[in-house]
Amino acid sequence: MSMIRLIVDHLKLDYQGTLDLKGLFRLINAWAYEKDMEKNENKSNEFEAPEGKSIEYENQVTKRLSDYTIFVLKIRILGSGLKKVDIAKDRKKARLDHGRIQFFLDGFLQTDSESKWEERPFFVFLRTLFDKYIYRLYTDRFEQQLTRDCYELFHLVEKFLNIHSYPKPAHHSPVH
């Protein structure tokens, strides 16, 4: 079994207001593509409620750094009370979402992804020695890179939500 270490624990962003949810998903996908990462969608649920739509979106973005090491970013977006609203933006009418979302981000470093060092107890002992003394320099660099990437995505989402502040909606549109 591979060894998974939690490096960035539960970065959380809470946002209430008008937002472009599809634009947020496009932003995350474009960032992952730019970083040459693979996207694995784990969960995508939508629930209709009288107070608005609720969403739960969970995604893992991975990047193989070597035969031995993989980055894993776990992205989770929860939305509640989301309603479609019409906004006048640059003299054009735009249909956006209004409600509350929570954005969570965790970063993991997975080593021995192919479980080659798990066959015998002696190999596990050797892997521990290699990880602690020989690969430590590489692992430290990978941890720093993973931390930078997690915070880069977090700040990118934070800027997206703050920069794209919209005026208050004129009216709530019925849910279609």
C-alpha cells in the first residue's frame, strides 16, 4: 500500500453572494490543465430545495512527479441556497447564481504509488530508511511545491470570487 501524507490541511473559503459557478469550475479546470494535472471527479450531486439548489462537488487533481511520488489535491465545493439571478454586466444581461458556497482544499503527497516496497517487511524497512535519509531532500522539495500549488489555487479562487463581485440582483428568476 502506498504511503499518503497530508501536507496542506483543509484550506477553507466561505463565500456568500452572486457568483459565476460555471466560471469557477472553468477556472479550476484551466488551472489544473496549465499545471499538467489529471482530474478525477469523485462526486457531483445537486439537490433542489425550496430555499434554492444545493450542490456537492468533490474532485481530485493528481500529478505524477516521478515513478515514486504523486501530488494529490482534493477539491471540495459545497453550495447552498443557490438561485439563478439576472445581472446587467457591461450592458449585457448575464444569468448567474446567488447563494453561499464553501471551498475546501487539501494537499497530499503519495509516495510508493505502485506499492513496490510493500512486498516484504525488509523492503518496508528499507523504504523507511530511504524516505528518511536518502529521498528526504526530494520529498522536502515536493512538499514545498505541493504547498505552493495548493495556495496558488486557493488564492486564484479567492481572487475570482472577490474580483467578480456583482451588483445586487434585480430579481430572482424562477428555477428552470
